Amino acid sequence: MLRPMRETEEVGTAAPVAVNGDVVDVTDAPEVAVPDVAVTDRAVELAATDVTGVPETGVTDVTAVAETAVTDVTSVAETAVSDVTGAAEAAVTDVAGVTATDVTVADDAIERPWWRDAVVYQVYIRSFADANGDGIGDISGVRARLPYLAALGVDALWFNPWYPSPLADAGYDISDYRSIDPAFGTIWEAEQLIAEARTLGIRTIVDIVPNHVSIEHPWFQEALASPPGSPARERFWLRPGTGTAGELPPNGWQSIFGGQAWTRVADGEWYLHLFAPEQPDLNWEDPEVWAEHEDILRFWFERGVAGVRIDSAALLVKDPGLPEEVPNPGPGEHPFTDRDELHYIYRRWRTIADSYDEPRLLVGEVWLPDAERFARYLRPDELHTAFNFDFLACPWEPGPMLASIKSALAAHAPVDAPATWVLSNHDVTRPVTRYGRVDTRFAFEAKREGTPTDLVRGARRARAAALLAMALPGSMYIYQGDELGLPEAENIPTDRRQDPMWRRSGGVDPGRDGCRVPIPWSGAKPPYGFSPNDEAPLWLDQPDDWAPLSVEAQTDDPASMLSLYRTGLRIRRDAPWGVDSELRWLDYGDDVIAFARGERFICIVNFGPQPIELPVEADVLVGSAELVGNVVPQDTSVWLIQTLDRASFDPESIRT
Ligand code: GLC
Ligand code: CA
């Protein structure tokens, strides 16, 4: 889902658990806020069809939550054992039993399931690496580049949709959820990739799109061929129009991509599409829609994926009365965003995810300005994590950045979910470009393409932002190409632009093609090693000045963005802050964000022109820019390790 961000509110703690109006204490379970729901009868009925973990009424069943918490610990313990393969094997072969070291490792892992601090690399497969020379990235290309990803030091890969699609929205219009688009490869290759990545310690997350399908999906084709009122039409929002002869849409809802959210079919009914007309919205009032998506989840979980990223996760449920939007709706009162009934869906999905020996991960794309409403999706029996879009959209300014970080940490704490630190993705302007503008915010409605941009300054800030994101507690997302410092490709000729955001806005919105350009691997000119075929027509052209940004050009340059990412991630992996360390804010003035984690780790980010003196009793682990004269210059982050207790922690060992 793509929604413009508004100012975030500071949040305190989540509401205490209330059952039938009474506040109860759920011992040891994180506080869980009840969806104060006006649940439709239909949703209650649907929820009640599953006895496990799903409340039968609008009130959260506290017992079920407590049970979930217990189950979680057990399953996490199982994960821990399978995770530390070496330790587990040692325990099996060692007749004397598990050694003290084994126990310690497993205990640490129990406290910190992998996803709580994972570095997830987003693979936009069409633009990652082309192996067969047709100019389109593919699974073989990713398999060949797995060593690159392992060397980068990431824990998981999230793949944007790789399913068959007519590409009305770059693959977010899916015609078959259980298959791979032939342009990318086959299911067999996907399974190979998942397994190979795992042997390198890298897990796989796939994109699930439950809000809408492609117009070419068999369900929509069947709906079109079926009469009004038929079960096939029930799966979508097909409705008669208004006006004297149904010539007007059922209501005035607008598409997120621009224009009205309804399109008329041959027999006169209209169907809802919150995005492009080629993406009809599913009707989550229909039990078949629930069953189908649960089956899709199992399909991918059984192929070894570690989790799913849920597209447009806060949009699935609509008010069946289809009322008009009103300004400033109350919580849960918007007709198609953040409806309370959504939580029933995700509780069921969590039950499925938890049913595997290694529980699967649910990551939500939840764009919501209200941090408390956002955190509801992360309650212990719902999604594990969600993208932190407030941080992504935040301007490069110390005040808003600090407020955003504090707000995220405060919102996540009551539900005991890790925050995520996201600087960009396939929908937004690349940080190097955005941070190089006068106004460094990201906003869909104001992308400022073509406005004056200082890319040197932008890159410097993007480096500082990367180290900041890596140092914060929680998990981190890296969009492919950000580790190379790619700028937004801003000069794509209009006849080459593909994004429906550009087309449907009549060119007012530049669209998202500029962050989706194939990445440069090597060589002096396009396709920069992206394809083995130098003549391959790429689906989006690469700028002709990207040679210095290629992986090859950056690999051996210690000052490159790639080297910074590799170094930062390597140090991060060693957790110089220790296990589950608390973050403490340090005061270096208004132009600086500084914090300590654990006993000795310190991160200082200087946004202002005044250089900041480094603390004396500390060694530099890494800096985002050269540090001359023991000071941190403007737009620079440094990581330090306090050297007071060298005996038990040697920073030198981290550098090697
Ligand atoms: C999500 C995706 C975006 C897509 C939209 C519709 O916001 O990130 O790329 O266009 O959903 O599926
Ligand atoms: Ca290809």
C-alpha cells in the first residue's frame, strides 16, 4: 500500500488488555490491546470458523493470547536448536551431552529469534542480475550472485513478486500465486535458490499480495463470465453503479494510483480497484478468499521460505456498506484502511506461520500515520514485524529523525516487537538523491524530481544514515543498489517509463521507475555486467555514468559505499553492544543524535556544521566519512567502542 505520510504522533504505552470492559493483568504476556471493534457479523462468523487462536467474538481471548505466548517460546526454542546447527550436532554426537557453550548459544538464540535483528536485503529480481541474456533479471542470476549477498552479510532476502503477471504494476498484479513467471525461471529453480541461500545462512522471504489480483487471474476471468450476484463475483467488489442508469461508480473512492477506484464491466457492473484497473480488489468478506490465501501461505512455507512480506496489509478489509470517505475518520473508521477486522486475518496467518518447526515470519507493509494503530498489527499473535515508513520518509534533520526513532521504539515496546529500520524500497526515491535535495523528506505527493540535487552531499548523508540504521535495535532492510549508493535515475525518457503511477497521474507523478533500474555489476558501460548479453535490451535503461558505482569498481575501494555496508554489517553481526542491549541516549547537543548500547558501544551522528569531538576513551570501529583530527564532521556517523575494559573486548578483533 502506498499512502502519503502525515506527522507521526508520539506514543506512550499501548492500552492495557481489557476484557468485557474490565482491565486484566496478563501475567508475563506483553500487553495486548483489544481491537475495540465494530466487527461485522460476517467477519465474526469467519473468525469463528477457526478454533485456534482466533477469538469467536469481538473481544480478544486472553487465554488464546497467553497460549500463543507459550507456544511461541517452545517453537522459538526449536528454532534455536535448528539454527545453531553446529551446536545441535555437537550435542547429538557428544555422549556427555550438551556442553556449557552449547547451552549458552541456544539460550541467546531463544531470547533473540533470527528475525528480531535480521538484516533483510530486498531483491527486485527483474533488476538484480540477468543470467540468460534477455535483459531481465532472473532466478539463475540471483543464484549466481549468492556469494555476493553472503559477503555483504545479510540474513535474509525478500523477493518482490516473482509470479506470473501481465505486469500492469511490475508484478503486483498476479495471475498465479503458486508459480514463477517464466521470465524469472521455474518453481524448481526457486526451490533450489531457497535451499542454496539457506546453506549460506540466508533465509528467503516472498511477497504475498492479498489485497488484489490481476485481471488475468482465473478468479477474475470467472467473475467476468458469471452473472451479477454469482459466487464467482462475490470474491470481488462487483456492484451496480449509481446514477439513473448505473452509469456512475458505486461511490467516489479514489485509486491510490490516481483516478476513480472503480471500472465498469461489459454488463454494467463496476469493480473496485484501489490501485490500477488491472488490479481488482478481493472481497475479504468471502470465506473462499481467506481459504485461498491461507493455502498460498502454506504453499510457499512448504517450499522452504522463511516468511512472507504482506503487500498493502492494512487495506484488505472494506466497509461492506461502501460509504464515502470522510475527512479525519476515527480509529478503525476509514472505509478501506486499517479496519479492525484485519486483525482476525493476521491472527489466523500467525497460527499457520507458528505451526512449522521453524516458525515462519510475517512482515507487514503497513503505512499508517498513527503509531499506536500501527503497533496493533504487531501484537504477539499477529505479524512479527512491519516496515517503519515513518523513518523511511523522515527528512535528514536531527529533530525529526530523533523523534521518529523514539516514536518507533516507544510504539514497538508495549507489543514486544522489534522496530525495523528502512531507508528505501522499490516505491520511493533513492536516499542518495533524496538526501541531496533541499527538502530531504520523502512524500509520494511531492517527489521533487528534477529539482536541484547535490548527489555528493546526498551520498555522504546516505552513508551516515546507513550506519545509523545498522546501529539501532531491531531489524534492518536494505533495498538492492542502496549498498552501491545508486542515485535515482531521473532522466528516463517518457516513452520508456513503465510505472502506472506515472501513467495514471498523467505524468504529474514521475513514478517509481527511477529506483528500479538494473544494477551495475562490472564494466565501463551498460549493461555493466547485469546481463551476459551486451546487446540485451534492458527493461529500463541504465544511466551511462554508472561505471564507478558498479560492484566491481567498489569492491576493493575501502572508501566505497559497498565497503561501508560490508564493514558495518560485519561489525553489526558481531553485536558489539552485546545481547539485547538497552539503548541510552547521549546528549551532544541539538545537531547530534548519539546513543550508547550495551556496555561499550556508542553511535554518534552529526547533522550540523559544528564538528563534534570524539570521546577520549574510545576507539573508532567505523565511520561513514574520514575522521580528521579526532572530530566527527557534518553529515557523518561513527561507531565507537569504549576502551575502558579492553580485557574482555578487543575492538581490533572486529576490524579484521
Ligand atoms: C505495494 C507495493 C507497490 C505496489 C502496491 C500495489 O505498495 O509496494 O509496489 O504498487 O502495493 O500492489
Ligand atoms: Ca533473464
